[in-house]
Amino acid sequence: MITIHLVPHGAEQPMSLSCKPGQSLMQAAVAANVHGIEAECGGLLTCATCHVYVREPFASSLPPAGSDELGMLEFTASPRRPNSRLSCQIDLSAAVDGLTVDLPPTQT
Ligand code: FES
């Protein structure tokens, strides 16, 4: 199991989840009923409602966004930042144990 941390917009404390590797960050968040990840398309890269802001050191160490993800990041409801990613494209593995992301103010 690995641990990930999601910080709701305006909150000080993260929600911490223990997750099995092999799923996406979006899938783990949806399974845990995390408020703030809509994931309307279910991970098909057509909605941008799974937007998160990835904190360092993971923002720099994650595999870079592909062209499809970069395209969808143009359509986030909240402002896009340099550390914006779509959580359906972040694979959970031991390499991201301790991953911390901030949730945007809105997804729609
Ligand atoms: Fe729709 Fe990620 S869940 S783009």
C-alpha cells in the first residue's frame, strides 16, 4: 500500500488515503468519495474535471504529461498552473508514495 495526500481547497489538513498501486490517482480519489474530484469522463481524457495541483518533489518527478493531457489541461475550470495535472493520468506506484496534491477551487 502507498499513501497519498489530497488537500481540499482552502483546507490546512490533507485527506490521506492508503491505496493499492496499479490504479490512477483519480480512481483512488473517486473510490474514497473525495469531494473535489469529479472525473465526469471516468478517465477517458475528455473532461478535465479531475484537475489537481501536484506539490513538489512529485511535480518534477512524475512522468511528463502527454499531448492529450496537455490539450485537456486547456479546459480546466480552475486556473491552470505549471504544476497542474489530470489525476486520471497519474499512476499510483511505489514511486509516488507520499504524493501530495492540492484540489482546485472548482472542477466545473
Ligand atoms: Fe476526465 Fe480525467 S477523468 S479527464
